[in-house]
Amino acid sequence: MTTPKRRVLLFRFVHKSGPLAGKAYWATPGGGVEHGETFADAAIRELREETGIRKARLSQPVGRRELLLQLPDGEHVFAVEQYFVVDTDTESISRDSWTAEEKEVMADHQWWSREELSSTTETIYPEGLVQMLDNAGVFSAERPL
């Protein structure tokens, strides 16, 4: 998700219990695709649920990855992830629609500049996020927002 300031929203996940206890990282908003949804439908729904933002423009997919992922309950799943650039005119978010699990593990959020993303020593998912955003033209002055 990007704003006119060309900043990208990431959530900080901190796992305090269960199989992922001790793991902390920053990641893009998102979540599972529900039955009958497309990836784009899921992106818009997750955006609304995790941020409260309802006015946004969704790009075509800009990235994809497939990986074996361990969920907080310990289950291992084969995940297929698709990434979109979502343009919005606000950096204000709401946590009102968060689930109990989200409230437990999503400790913070931050809007990141390209410079901040490039220089951080924090763990960021997906790996290669800066390159993906560069390829999509997110940080380019020529890209209309």
C-alpha cells in the first residue's frame, strides 16, 4: 500500500507464544483467500479489515511467491502469495476489524520510505520487497498516485 508520500505500509508481527514464539518481523498487509474470492478480491477485503481503508486503487499483480509456511498454530501449509500495489491518499488506519489473533501478534505498523526499507536490519517479508516495488515503479517520481 502506498501513499502520495511514496511510503509503504508494513505491520510488525511479534509472536510471544506457540510454535512461532520469539519470531518478530515486518510484513505487508494481507491474508488468506476465502472460498470464491480472487486474489484481488482478497486484497481489497484484507485491506479493509486490517486498515479500515475503503478508498484505494489496486494495481495488477506485481509479484508472486510460493512457499511452505508455518502458521501460528503450528500447521504447515503451501502458500501461494500474490502482491498488488494499493494506492491510497491516507496514512491513517483503524484496527477496529482486527481478529483476536491479529490483535495478539500485530504489535505495530509503520509507513516506510524506500530509504528506510533499503537500510533496515529488521526482517521484512516478502524478501525482495524493495526490488518488487522498484520494478512496479512505486518509488518513481514519474508514477502517478
